[in-house]
Amino acid sequence: MDNEFETGTLAVRAGIRRSQFNEHAEALYLSSSFVFDSAAQAAARFSGEEGGFIYSRFSNPTVDMLQERLAALEGAEACIATASGMAAILATVMALMKAGEHIVAAQSIFGATQQLFGGILAKFGIDTTFVASVDATAFRAALRPQTKLLFIETPSNPLTEVFDIAALAQVAREGGVLLVVDNCFCTPVLQRPLDLGADLVIHSATKYLDGQGRVLGGAVCGRAVLVDEVFRFLRTAGPSLSPFNAWVILKGLETLPIRMQAQSAAALELARWLEAQPQVLRVHYPGLPSHPQHALAMRQQKAGGAIVSFEVKGGREQAWQVVDATRLISITANLGDTKTTLTHPASTTHGRISAAARAAAGIGENLLRLAVGLEAVADLKEDLKRGLARL
Ligand SMILES: *Cc1c(COP(=O)(O)O)cnc(C)c1O
């Protein structure tokens, strides 16, 4: 169901498989294992001669439905679901790399991904070079003969820097390495990295794919030969997605297109409004013409997304005042929810990196990150205005 339907249709319909009861909604198959008709069938299933379910660490009908729907949305040949976004990243590296090989990653990636690459994988002989630039030539310069993966997130967190996926895909092709894109912020509704030449797309389904803050989940999408390697790691090592979580995310996907459109439109309105507030120094949002890569973002993405970062006049004290004056917006580090969230990155998500590294990355004490949800924009403005008015 990949090419003949539009995104909105795929989000609701792709991947549905019905049981003998012909249920209308996607069924939740809470079963850890599956029975066989005979000893011969069991043997055929285990040897791979016959398709079908064996054990839910390998595959499960509900998880399969999610995988098929997400693959259709990303325009991918295959998709494998994982227990979390981090499990998707770990499984990709473990499946496709070995000791002695090398990763080139953007400096501005999710904190846990940074720690996985820079800390944990280093113990197993996999080195990472972090590139502190959005420039494709800087990534080309970091490639080594041992490089296997080029890893980016676009737009980045929290400054919404935009990386040119097509240009980096070209660098990856020339260098004989794989381009992996964490598509968490845009989702396939706003950006399809595989269409632009990326080899694999990673998701934290915990964020917009569920979209309502209920479950953890992740996924890897791309060519079947690559995804199959990840599947083989997963079925052996175990960070597979639970059928219950898969079912929740599957139902979340049904509203993903309308949520992304609505949350992006609200984010653009708030970004414009914030830019006009005298207490705000600067707004970081790819949908604003003032964003340094606005043209690239508008070429690569269907909209600016729902993350808006802004710098208030002053420092930590002033930023915290805005946070503490909210009555509606949730003070939490999570994002991708229908409920708007507000974070002070320097003291939370990016609190563990040194002040010097933070300053170099442009994450000041006066920076706040807003993940815009589905509340009325007028109410969100009122909630932010209260704190801003005190500055
Ligand atoms: C949250 C997040 C992850 C990790 O996902 P989990 O589901 O929390 O493991 C990876 N990448 C990005 C961009 C994220 O925001």
C-alpha cells in the first residue's frame, strides 16, 4: 500500500490485517508465542521455510501492522519496530557495525545518542567524530576509511538547525558509508529522508508517532537488506517492541498527519508572535524567514515543525521566571505531545555537558524550548505573556 495512496490515507489504513473475526479496528494480539499445527510446521517456521509467527520477540501481528504502516508512511521497503528510540539507534549500530569502525555524527544530536556514541560504543572499539557544523563539507572532511555511518538529526534539538539531507546523502554515497537520519522532529508527514537519499530513518515513536505521551517505542526504516540485519540483531538481543505499545502507536499514527499540521501551524503562529515580543532576543524556528536555513527547510520539509526555541533578554533567572509563570504549559523535558511543554535546556536536557561546550553549541542560559501541542494558541500566548511581562 505504498505508492497509490496519500499520507493521510496510509496513516489510517496501511498495514491492516484482519483475523478470522474480520474486526474493523486493528486488533491487539497479546500473545508471547504462537502454536503450530504439527511438528513439521514448527520445524518449517524455525528454519524460515515457512513464514508465520513463532514468538513475539521475533514478530507479532500487531507489531507487524505498525511496521507496515510506518514503512508506507516513510516510503520505505521495510521497517522494524523497537522498544524505544534509543533501542532503534543501538540495534542499528550493533547490527551494521563492528569493532574498529567509525561513526561521523552531528554534534547537535539527542543527548542519550551522544552518550551512546561517545561513551558506550567507544568501550567496544567504535569511535565517533562529532561534527559541530551543518556544512556537508565538514562531514566529508571527518570521514575515515573505517567510517561506516553518518548520523544526523534534522531539525536539531534545541536550536532547530537544519541539515541538508540530499547533500549529506551525496557525501555518504561518495564515501561508501550509510546516511542515518533521526526523523523524530518532522515525522514522515513533514519530511521523508529516504526520498532525499538517506539509507535509514530512525524514529523515537515515543514522541510524535504516539503523540499523546503514553508509551515508549522506536523504529528503523529503509531498504530490506539493511532492516533485515537490524531485525536479526533484535530477535536475538531482545529490545523488541511490546504488542501493546505497538497497538497504541498504531492508533497514534492515524491522527499523525492532522496533529503535525495543526501543531506546526500553531508553532509558526507562536514563533511569529514571540519574535515581536520586546523581551525576546531571538527565535529559532525553521518556518521563520529569519532562520538562517529557512530556504533549505522549506525545500526539505513540508512545514517548520512544532518545536520553537527562543532566547529571552537576560540569563537563567529570566528564563526560569518565564517557565515558572506558566499555569497551562507543562514544565517537562519531553516533546511531541498534544500538551505543550516548556524546557530550559541548559539546566535539564543539556545540563550534563560543560558550560563551555554548551556555549560553543549556542545553548545559552537564556534559551527556552517550546514543544507546541494542540491547545488554543491564544491560551498559550497568555501563558507565556505572564512570564515575559515580568522581565
Ligand atoms: C527522545 C529521542 C530519542 C530517544 O527516544 P526514546 O524513545 O526516548 O528512547 C532519540 N532521538 C530524538 C531526536 C529524541 O527526541
